Amino acid sequence: MNSLASDQVMTKNDKTVLGFWIYLMTDVILFATLFATYAVLRNNTFGGPSGKDLFNMPFVLTETLILLTSSFVCGLSVLAARRGSKNQAQMWLSLTFLLGMVFILMEISEFHRLIVDGNSWQRSGFLSAFFTLVGTHGAHITVGLIWLVVLRWQMFTKGFTDSTLRRLTLFSLFWHFLDVVWIFIFSIVYLMGVA
Amino acid sequence: MFGRLDLSAFQHNIITLGGIATMGIAVVGIIASLTYFKRWKWLWEEWLTSLDPKKIGVMYLIVAAVMLLRGGGDALLIRMQQVLSVGDSKGLLSTDQFQQIFSAHGTIMIFFVAMGAIFALMNLLVPLMIGSRDVAFPFLNATSFWLFATGAVLVNLSLAVGEFGAAGWLSYPPLSELTYSPGVGIDYWIWTLQIAGVGSLLSGINFLTTILTMRAPGMTLMRMPLFIWSVLGSLALIIFAFPILTATLALLSLDRLLGMHIFTSEMGGNPMMYVNLIWAWGHPEVYILILPAFGVFSEVVATFSQKRLFGYTSMVWAIWAIVLLSFLVWLHHFFTMGAGGDVNAFFGIMTMIIAVPTGVKVFNWLFTMYRGRVHFTTPMMWFLGFVMTFTVGGMAGVLMSVPAVDFQIHNSLFLVAHFHTMIVGGVLFGAFAGFSYWFPRFTGFRLNETLGKFAFWCWQIGFLLAFGPLYILGMMGATRRLDHYDPSMGWRWLFVVAGSGVLVIGAGVGFQILQIVVSVWQRQPSWQKVDRLLRISKIKKALGLSVTENQKVEPASDPWNGRTLEWSISYPLPVYNFAVIPKVEGRDPFWVAKQTKVQPAKPAYEDIELPKNTPIGLFIAGGAFLFGFGLIWHIWWLATVGLIGVIALITIRMSDDNTDYIITAAEVENLEAQRRRSA
């Protein structure tokens, strides 16, 4: 391969990363729509419980810290991969997955408790908007976890190639993005909900 | 096992059966002729699995054309009902059927005809005009197309299996909620748009990346053809607007599938939230459609006036002013909601302001013609028709932007006349202009001009007949979606005129089909032959012999004396578009090159990397189809199979690193030499 060809590989990387950033921006709009809907419906409790009655703040704070740590660890994995130390990268990535998994299980248990107590999404407009917004974030996390499994498997079978490294970069962008969205959910839904 | 799907889904009345029979005959006819001519392999290898944007563009065009016929048939039924159903007569259609038909008409015309035409133009032209060999993500591009086609299949399937939505093309809740629309119609509507909409969103990401990263060296932003600028504006709108549609449809779907109360009228839901959200997408959507049409006209006017476009910079700024303002006007679709005087005044004023950049564009086109050498070809006729029609429609729009006036004519036929003036006179005329302008670029011959002009006049006159009366009817108080009225209203003769207009437009469509058939039949000597003739006549002239009339020929690959890069390649277009990526030194690069007549240096060929064909995009769309169909009919296992299929297919594709092939420099040199020899 001559130097021109490697230039093209670089461009391909740049294109993919730019395209992925644009995708993330569309996801920002998607979440913005859900946030707006939540903001409109948050007081429409229709005689049912409000956020103040439902949210267990220590639990949510734990969830938050776990997700933030997961994001941090994901960053460590990318740094390790850039240095070329495969074992560390793999290890940090496994930890990312584990923490993400704990987060999603905690969210499911929170949802489960609400439903069992008779406060499902069918109870009121507020709860519908709450489940949709938080659940959409959870669905994104789930997609991220599936992606992570595939990525780990690809790294395991192919090692660190251009394409696996590119996908690791994209994944970390995705994961940090979900982190940012969660911070907004934590602030707007939970903190403002109990205020 | 089959959810809500049982035999009653297949019971239809005579008119629906007629529609189903027509579609059935068409499908059987296509399958039979493919089998008879042994074309299945060709179809699969050359088209269905292709990642070449030129071919994907053609496929978009075919879907859009078929859907235009379907949507036009709906339009004919709507007008027929309004002519017949007066007083004691109830017409041919039941009320429910009429509602399904106007809902399907709007949905089909916007999502599958207008969007299809726009994406066809983007696929065919964006890489060629920016001097690129491909789009940024070819596989994603094919997937987008197949998702779009899946939406088109679903909307037509609803005719045969079940029913379509009957709550208008935007399905406002609470009417579209489970309480009032318990059937599958709204679900068909949701999943048709959701699947096609995700395709559009992915296309938006793809083409935005393409334009930003893959322009030929030297093509700075301010050197891009205006068509590319207008597409860029349209893409920016897609990026910002389509996620809102995705979210809104998902929310409505959650209400219907899980019993949520987001847009319901009880339990704390808020139907007006839906109306806000859908128009926060819907208003930008109309600019998504019209901006590329503006771009087409900018190219057409400059080419056929043989002049550089007047006011390039102001055209660019006008596009971006429209992009920005189009997000600040959505509330004018529901001034009657009662948001209060201040809010209505703000949105009214914003709506009036958006007429300013649009006016700038109209004047720039007219100034381009001024003192130009104007050639009255078919594309130019479409342009002139557009200027007249669009200006009238625009003024009607400014009229309606006054909230006090809007309270009178809200949801009347005046509104219907207004937006048809914009979308038929703007988007559709633009698509037709683009079609006849760029047709020879991809086929090697021009469309028949005489029949093209017949088609244009039928469309133009038919349009005025069909929609002129609606302005008057709207003023007289006729509401949209009206399937019955009393003769004492005195509306009938106007509806008869409007109905006859639809027939004249139908004749226009007939001429367009005839135009294509005749042009293919009598196509001029292909460009290779033309080139040979040109050489012969040169030799004859040099020898002092007379040149006969039929040897009077046009420049080979450049029939209109074009200005932009897509005309710089000789026919037929090679799969890699450009053997050597051109270097751009200014606007209208091909025009400049022709004026300066620089002898091209010996080209330095390089290895070209192109994507291999793959059917996975098609399969992903198949998974999306199963997913959508399963959710529509509550066949949960089918939806699960579809979803898992999609995830598995994406994983398979992402695990494949061997997706490209290389055409080596030597092979390119060979191919180019062959192309020159055959020319």
C-alpha cells in the first residue's frame, strides 16, 4: 500500500466519526423532544403520585454514580487501546459492560417497583412521560451493551485493527453521550422532581 | 398466533377491490415479464443489491413514480366523491372510505412522491456535482432506500390487508388514539412513516457527511453548485426535524400499544402537545421538499439562460435564512389553538418574514434570465410555470399568516389550495424540471420536447382548473375533508370544475408516460454515434464536402451546454464517476473549462476503491417490515423475529471487513481507453 492509500483510510475514519457525531446530534433532538414532552406533562398527575412521592433519591444517586464510573472506565479503555495495551483495554471494557449492566438492572428494578405499586405508565400523563423518557435512555443503554458484546467479540477474534479501533472510538462517543443525557435526566426529572 | 389479523381484514367493497386488482395485475405482470425475459438474476445483481447511488437514485425515482399514480388515483376518487355526493346522493364512497383515501393521499404524496423525488435527485446528482465517486456511507444509503421502499409497501399493503388511517395525513389525537380509532389503520400509518422516516433520517446523515467531506479539491463551500447548497440546507433540516417525527410517532404508538396517556384526552394526556410536535417537524418538512426544488431551478435557469446565476451569495444566504426561519413558524398551522395574541402575532410575523428570502430567490432567478440567451426547453417551461404558480401560492400563504384572517379560513379548502399550489407548483414542477434536465445525463438521449411541452401545459392548465376553484370554495366556507354537502350551498359547479382539472392533470401524466415511451423508441443516435458523426462531418468539412442536415449534431455528452461537473464526463457514466478527481478553481467549473479550452494533461490514474454489492440492506428492510407488520397486527412473535433479524444483520455487516473492491490504476486506464474508443 502506498501513502495515498493510507490517506484514504484516514479519510474513511474521519468520515465515519463525523457521520457518527451527526447521528448523535439527531439523538439529541430525539431526547429534546422527550424532555419537552416530559416538561409539559410533569404536573399532569391526574390525582396520582408525583415525582416527590415516588423517587428514591439515594437509589438514583447510586445509579448515577455507577453510570458515570462506567463512562470514565470506558475512557480508560480507549486510552489503553490508543497506547496499544490490549489487555488493559479489554479489561476496562469488561468493567464498562459490568457497570452498564448494573445500571440497567437497577433501572429495571426501579420500574418494577413502580409498576407493582400500581404506578405504571397507564396511571397518568406524568408517569407515561416519565417512563418514556427514562425508558428511552435505558433502551439506548441496552443497545450500547449489545454493541459492547459484539465489539468485545470482534476485538477477541480480530485483535486491534483499524475497524475495531474505529468502532471503539464510536462506542465511547455513544457511551459518553448517554452519560450526558443521564445527567440531564438526573437533574430535570429527579432533582427538580423532588424539589 | 396472528394477533388481530383474521379473515375480516381481507373483506373489502368494490372500489377497494378494484384498487387491489389493479395493483395485483401490475405485480403479476412484472413478475411474469421478469421470468419470461429471464431478468431475475440481472435485477438482483444489477439493481437490488447495488450500492451505486446512481442506481439507487433510479430506484427512488421508480418508487416515487408508482406512488404518484397511486396518490393521483386517490385524488381522483376524492374529487369524484365531491362532485357526486350532493344532497340526497351519497356518492360512491362511504364516509370511512373517503377518510382513508384522503389520509392515504396526503401521506403518499408527501412521504413517497415528494420525498422520493428529492432523494432520487440527491442520489443521482450529489456525488457527480461535487466531484466524488460515491457517498460517504454507501451501505447505509442502500439501507435507507430499502427502508423507504418498505414504507411504500406497507402503505399499499394496507389497502389489501386491513385498512389505512382515517384521521388525516397527520393523524391528530385524540381522534387517532385507541378510544376513537381502535382499528389497525392508524398503526399502518404510524409504521409506514416510522420506517420510511428512519430511512430519510439516515439518508440525511449520509448526504450531509458526503457534502461536507467528499467535495473535489478546490471546491470550497462558496464554489458549490447552488443545487448542492440547497440540498445542504434541506439536509440540515432533515437532521433537526426528522428526529422529532421519530419521537412523536413513537409516543403516539406507545399510547396505542401500551395504554400510555401522552396525547390522550383523559388521564392527564395532552393532545395539543402532539400538534405542536408534529408541526415542529412538519413545517421544516415542507422546506426539506422545496429547497432541493429551488436548487434544481437555480441550475436550470442558469443553464438555459446561458448565464452565470445572478446573486449567488444572496441565494446561499436566502437558503440559510429559510432554514433558520422554518423552525420558527410551526405554530401558524394552529393559530386557532388559542395560544393568545402575543404568541400568534410572533408566529404570524415570522411567517411573513420567511417570504422575504423566498422573494429574493424568485428575483434572482428572474434577473438571471434578464439579458440572458433564454432557451425555452421543457425544463425552462416547468420553471416559468413554477414562478407564476409558486408566487400566487406564496401570496395566499402570506394572507393566511395573518392570524385574524386565518381564523376565517383555517382548515378550509383555501388552505388546501394554498399548500397544493406550493407542493405541486413548487416541488413537483421542480422534480419534473430536474427529470427532463438531467435525463440525458443518465440515458444518453433527450426526452421528446414536443410531448414534454404538452405534458407541461396539461399540468399547468389542469392545475389552475383543479385548485383555482378551491380558493373560491374556501372563501365560501367549504371545509377540507368534506365528503357531502347540500346543493343549496351552490358549490357544486366549482367542484365540477376542480374535478375536470384533475382529469386534465391526468392527461398531463399520460403525456409524460407517452413522452418517455416515445423518447426511448425514437432515441437519437446514441452519443457514441453522435460523436462519430461529429468527426465525420469535421472530416467532410475539412475536405470541402457538404454536411447533410441529419449530421447536424449536438455536443456529445453535454446536450444543454451545462455548467457543472456532472456534464464533464462522457456518456455512459462509469461506475466510479470520475476516472480522475477534477480540480476545481471556481464556480461553474465545467463552463469555465469549456470557455478557456485548456487541453487536458495526460491523466494520472489511481487505484479506485468501491463498495461491493450486498443484499444486507434489503434484508434489514425486510426485518423492519416484519417488525412493523407484527406491531400493526399485534403479532408479537413476528415483531420479535423482525427485530432480532435486524440486529443480527447489522452485526453480520459490521463484522465484515471485506466490503470493498479495488479497480487498479491500470484497469482504470484500460476502461477509459475503451470508453474513448467507443465514443
